[in-house]
Amino acid sequence: MLGGSTGEAQKQPTAPIPAQTIRFTVPVVETPGIFVIARWVWALVRLLVLLPVRAPVTVALVVSSALILDSGGWVPLAASWTIAVAVLVLWWWRWPHTFCTRVALPALAKWRWLTNYRRHWQPVLVVAGLAESYQERRYLPRIRRVTCTEWADRVRVKIVPGTTPEDFQTRVDALAHGFAAPSCRVHVNGARDVTLEFPRRDTLAEPLDALPVHSPVDLRGVAMGRTEEGDTWRLRLHGTHVLTVGVTGAGKGSVIWSAIRALTPAIGDGSVQVWAIDPKRMELSYGRPLFAHYADSGESAVDLLEQAVARMQERAARYAGKQRTHTPSPTDPFVVVVVDEVAFLTAYHPDRDVRRRAENAIATLTSQGRSVGVCVLAALQDPRKEVMNLRNLFPDKIALRLDEASQVDMVLGEGARERGANAHLIDPYLPGVGFVKLEGSPVPVRVRAAFVTDEDIAAMAAQGLSSGREVER
Ligand SMILES: Nc1ncnc2c1ncn2[C@@H]1O[C@H](COP(=O)(O)OP(=O)(O)OP(=O)(O)O)[C@@H](O)[C@H]1O
Ligand SMILES: [Mg+2]
């Protein structure tokens, strides 16, 4: 009869519970005083035991000063301090590098830990949504170590289970703001181990002179400029295509010219050819002797692109069934098709036929040229789809200064802005500065291209690197 009784019960209207009968009582549990005192004693003992390990230099200074003061008084103490300071000054003067790495930077790291990261850690992480609450310290990521390089603070963090390194990568703006840094980047060391990098100054503020040219040329990473960390920024050209995007004056020219400059020895020995399209007639015309082919009008540019397609297809037919990769040589050179302001051909040219042919040719080169030794290196001002719907055919992209925040992800891929690629905030007075994604890492890296002056280009061209090369219009 269970079923019957249940049915009956269901039919019964439930009587509303009078409001005054609902009572919540929060039990007040008082911690016994003995436990509170035991906790304080434990914290004090722990502090005293750990202090010599955590701050050995400070402890040694305090203890030795106290001993000298106790045994000899103020005069020996002042003399000892004067000698200690003199030794440090001598060290700094004679061996500034070791002084910096052994004394100045570790001391700065302690200071930054104390006054910035330790102090603001919990509120910043809670507000950024990376820690649970003000009470629950168990759900607070733990600072493992703070170190300082010459230009940045590096905070190594043990993250709590349930959060991921990506959670930090998507909150870099909040972290940078919270710790009063211009930006923040997240390096993943392991599943629960990340390093947050907060720059203290802009290492890319000064323009970079044209880099020295090295031979033989490494086409898997030509030297373009410098990364924010002070390394050489290298750009792969063989086996990829590169699109550089930036507003007018962002420094696209310096990216193109840094790449061409790095290629000059290979242009000289014939293992690399640069085919240049220069609709503005300003950017590339200076280096015409370096180019195997040159075009500056819509029609000639399309002819050049279609010639490159024909060259590529002839090569593909020759390689079919025999070889799968291209090795640059004077008989089969690596072809770099440089297109300045590619939207002139794909969107702005008044002749519809020119636009259609240019788009077809660029699409064919970028989709099939990689393995047969053809690379397209293009520059563009406006990355929107209606202007350039081929941008996804370029595996590598460089975002120089952009107009709008929404354009960052258009250029560098989804999530790039959240990971700190604030290309729309690049200072207009820093041309050549931009963000790139280096191979194997989703974290965008801030870089600056070297500035190749007109004199550098004239010198490169005057070296006769392309003597005997055909120049077309
Ligand atoms: N890497 C750099 N370092 C320092 N200054 C630079 C750098 N690149 C460019 N500049 C300066 O900025 C100016 C504009 O650069 P550039 O002509 O390369 O911009 P752009 O992006 O090609 O602009 P546009 O789309 O109008 O052609 C240059 O004349 C030069 O003075
Ligand atoms: Mg330009």
C-alpha cells in the first residue's frame, strides 16, 4: 500500500510553514585559550628556527653587531660597519657584474618580496579570482621564491589544485595592475608550478641598430632584433609564411628590412632570392639591386605573384615522388616573396581582376609553397577580414602597434591579448616594437626589430650582392 499512501500524500496540499517558525542559530564555539596560546608559541618557535635559514645574512649582521656592541661598544661597531661598506664599494667598483648578481639583485628581490609581492599577494589574487577568499589561506597560491633580473621581477608560484596555469595567463592584466607593473607574463614550469614575470623597466625603449650579418644564413631563425629578455629575436623563414601587421608608422619596414638584411649573404651566393612588391614605391625601392624581381604597380605585382606560383608548381612537379623537402641551393634557391601593404593588392586596387588574381596567387603560394622553398613575407596595416581574408594562411604573425584591442586576437590568435600581448597599447614613440609567438609557446613575447637605415640598405645594395640579377618592373 505504499503506492496508495504516496499518491495520497501527493494529493495533499503542503501547508506553508509560518515564517516565524524558521530559526537559524549559529553555534558559537569558543577556542579554548590554551590552544590560542599554543598556536602563538608554535608560530614564534617556527619563526626563530626558520629565520637563520630564510634570512641568514640579516641574522648574521644583527648577531655580530650585537656581539661587537656588547664586547667593545659603539666605536668598534662603527669601525666594523665602515669596513664592511668599504668592502662592498670595492667589490662593486672592481667586479660590478658579480656584485650585481650576488649582492644587489638578491637584496632587491628580498625588498620587492617584502614591500610588494608578500604585502599585496592575497588581496590581488583574491580580486583577480585566483584565490578563494580572505579567510581560507589554504586556497591561496603560495609564493615559492622571488628573484630579480636586471629588468624584471620573477615570482615563482605554487598554484593550488583546481586552478591551472591558463587561469594565471588569462589574468595577466589584473596581476600587472595589482603589483604596479607595466605588464605580466606567465611561464609554465610544471603542472602546478608557474613563474610570473613583472618587468620593472622597458628594455626595448632604445632603438636597436641594424644587426651584424652572419654567414652561413640560418633560415630556421634569422636574427631580427631583440626580445624583451635581452635575447636575439630570431624569425623562421624557411617552411613558413610571415604576416606583419601594424598601423602606419608602426615599423613594418624595419621587420621587412631586418629579414632581408639577415638574408644578404645567401642572396649573394644565390641560394636565396627575394622577389619584392612595393606598391608605395617608398619602402623597398632603395634596395632594388638586392631583389631578383621587383614590382611596384598592381599589374606588375600580380604578374610577379603568378610567376612565383608557376615557379612553385614547376618545383612541386619536379619533386613529386622524389623529395619531400627543399634544400636551398643556387640551382633551386629559397624564394622569399616580400609584399609591402598586401591590402593594396587584395582590397584597395580599383581593378577587380587584379584583386582576384592577386588573392588567388597569394592563397596558392601560402597554402602550397612551404615545403618547396617559397615563403611569403607580407606587411599589412588593417587586419580585418574584409581587408585581408587570407591572414589565417600565414602560420607566423607579428603584431606591431595596432589600433584596437580586438585586433590583437585577429593577428596573434585567440587568447593572445589575455596572455599579455597588448599590441594596441604600444607607445607610438616605439616603432618596431611588437609581439610574436615563438615556436612551441602560446605566450606572446615582446620584441623590437632592429632599425635598418637607408644608409645600411644602400651599403647592402652597393656590395653588389645581386650583381647580374634580373630586375623586372
Ligand atoms: N625598429 C625601429 N626602431 C626605431 N625606429 C624605427 C623602427 N622602425 C621604424 N622606425 C621609425 O619609424 C618610422 C616609420 O616606420 P616604417 O616606415 O617602417 O613604418 P610602417 O609600419 O612601414 O608604416 P607605413 O604603413 O606607413 O609604411 C621610420 O621612418 C623610422 O624613423
Ligand atoms: Mg611601410
